[in-house]
Amino acid sequence: MELTDQDTQLHKQLFGSDFIWGVSTAAFQIEGAHDADGKGESVWDAFTAKKGKILNADHARVSCDFYNRYQEDIDLISQLNIPNFRFSISWARLLPSGTGQINQAGIDYYNRVIDYCISKKVEPWVTIYHWDLPQTLEQKGGWTNREVIDWFSEFVTLCAKSFGDRVKHWMVMNEPVVFTGAGYFFGIHAPGRNGIKNFIPAIHHVVLSINAGGKILRELLPEAQIGTTFSCSQIEPLTDKPRDVAAAVRADALINRLFIEPLLGLGYPVKELPVLKSLQKYIKPGDEDNMRFDFDFIGIQNYTREIVKYSFFTPYIGARMVKAENRNVELTAMRWEVYPPSIYNMIKKFDAYPQIKSIIITENGAAFPDTVTDDEVHDSKRLQYLKNYIAQVLKAKNEGCKINGYFVWTLTDNFEWAEGYHPRFGLIHVDHSTQKRIVKDSGLWYSEFLK
């Protein structure tokens, strides 16, 4: 199912007038100004300064300079007819030491961003935590220290009190399985810790922190729409052999179920992932009641599918991914498979949880190599990717799924974590040496689609 040119003119009838359209970003990936106006150091500032951690030794000290160019970029959002803008708050910009002393310059900055969005009739959607823990808190154990629940609660309270009079849509955290898995198990993301001994306590403290954050927002901002976001990938077994099928079930439990299910009151998927039994030593009396939260919406972020096979040598999970580049499929610059049905299948999967009231795609997009020719970027592959994935969202909506919105990742080519500036996901091309912006064909198409 693909959208024809005629369909793109009809989107409001196809999706309904109350379907939410937007674009997503994250503070560390776009803001730059890494130590400006009293901002403290985050784990990503520290991690990118270490040798060999980031592709091409890239860093985000300037990035897209959104800190200084936010008006220019919000103007572009407005000109592109994009009605909703998702961005995150830098914890270390508000609380340079993670707790205690408030940095008023940081509060003032986000007030300017929010006020400018509203002046341009762009609705601000705020992610409270998008991976940039203050480094001083990491030195105290970060997400492995149970005190992080109190530290995070202080940060959420400050955000709600500072911005809640104007921000109506909140996401507590972004993709917990990624920042705990890559940051505390594999060590390939900040803070660069590895091993099950770090991963297990981080899981539980993040779940309790998401719940605590949701409760604070609900108490302080009773009218707000409160959600949180999860990465998800369609998982399929390589063959129908029982070992491969069982491996896929375990991988799915880890990648897609580990955080959503405790937050829905279903507990951790211990049956499928016995290694999670070691969570028990971190679960204290009363924790079960402090895991479930009744969110207004759940954000899901899908890019691809993964094919999984049994692996005797992979500890804890007994499964490994079959790399997309070895499967003769179309790839993005991230070496992810282009597989539009994955977004449909993940909407169906999350829709099957009766506890979820509303689903919003809070990220979807693709990185491809872009070339600037005569001040234009003809990114036909990204444009086709967006059309085909949006068509699958429509298919799920037409089948009655509670899918109510879609945000493109991302606005501008930005700092893509360990991959540096190599993968370009933006609707807008950025020359990071000059900060020149060029709207790509995909951005022009999205603008026309939304008009």
C-alpha cells in the first residue's frame, strides 16, 4: 500500500482532522552550547570527549547550534506547516549538578523556545529525559543508584513548575531499553558501562523513575497529556525451527516488552527472560505499586525489523540478530532494513495491550547519504521511506487501532550518538561547518502533505 499523489492531497480526510502530525528532536543532538550560560556536564559530554567512542571523533559541542538558532529552526517548522514540535529538556542545563542549585539561564532558555513555538502556532511537546544524565549523578552511580528516583523527581518537578503553564503534552522518558542497554550493558553509549551487574539495577530504577515522573506531572498538571516513549522493532525468527522461534520470543521480550509491561502493571517478562530473576534483589516492598502508571498515550518509535536466530554463545538471551546487510535487503545508512510493514506490526502489537489508551508514533524516519546540488537535496529514498511507512500507519488506523499521531525523526541532520554526524536523518540538511540549512525534498513533501 503506497500513497499516491492524489492521496497526499487528501490526508486530512484519510487520517481524520484530529490526527497529530509533528517532528521530533532531542536536546543533546541539536543544541550545542555545551557549556554556555551555566550548563553542567552531561554523561554524553563526558563520553564524547573519550577517545574512540564516537565515529570520526565527532562531538556535539556545537552540533546544529539550536541553542542560538532556535528561532530560525522553529520558523522553518512553521513554514513547513508542521503543527507539533517534540524536543527535550537538558537536565544539566537546568540543574548543572543534577540536583540542588537551579540554573535560571537554562529555565529562561527553554521559556524562550516554548514561547517562540507558541508565537508561531507550533505546539511544544516536551520529552523530559532524552539520555543526557548530569555527569555528577553518574559519578554517584547514575541509573544503578536507587537515589536516582529522587534526583529525577526533582528534575521533573522543576520542569512541570517552570513550563507546565504552556506545555500541554509531556513524555517522561525516551527509549529506556536503548539508554540502559547501550549505556549500561554494552557500553557503546554514555556512560559507557557494561555488564549485567549494571544493566539489571538500571532497568528497575528507570521503571520506578518513569512512574514517579508520571505521578508528579499528573499531580502538578492535571490537565496535561502525559506519555512516555519506547523504541520497538519487529522481531522474526530466521526459520520456523523451535530453537529460532524461542530465540525470537526472548529477543522480543528484551527489546519490546521489558519496560512497557511493568509500567502497564504486568510485571517484568521474567518467564521469557529468566535472567530478569536477578531484579529481585533490587525490588523493595511497595515497588510493585510504584511501577504501574496510567499514561494518556504511549509513544512508539519504529524504524525497522530484526531477524533473529538461536545462538548458544550469546549469554542471557541465547539469540543473535542476523545482520540486515547479510540478508540482501534494502538498507539505510544505519545499516537497518527498510521494511515498512514493521511499523504496522508494532502498532498492532502495542494496540493489543488493553491498558494503552492511545498510541502516537513519536519517531520514524531514515538516514540516507544526501548530496547538495545547486542548493537542493533530492533525497528520493527518504521521501519514499516516509510515504511507505505513513501508508502502513494509515492501514493500522483504518483497521481500528488506537493510533492517533505521527512524528518524523528528525528536523535537522544532527549528532546521532555513537555514529556522530555520518547518518543524516533530517528533513533539513545542515552543513555543520557553516550551519547552513537546506530543506530536502522529503521536507518539502511533508510540508505539502500537511498543508
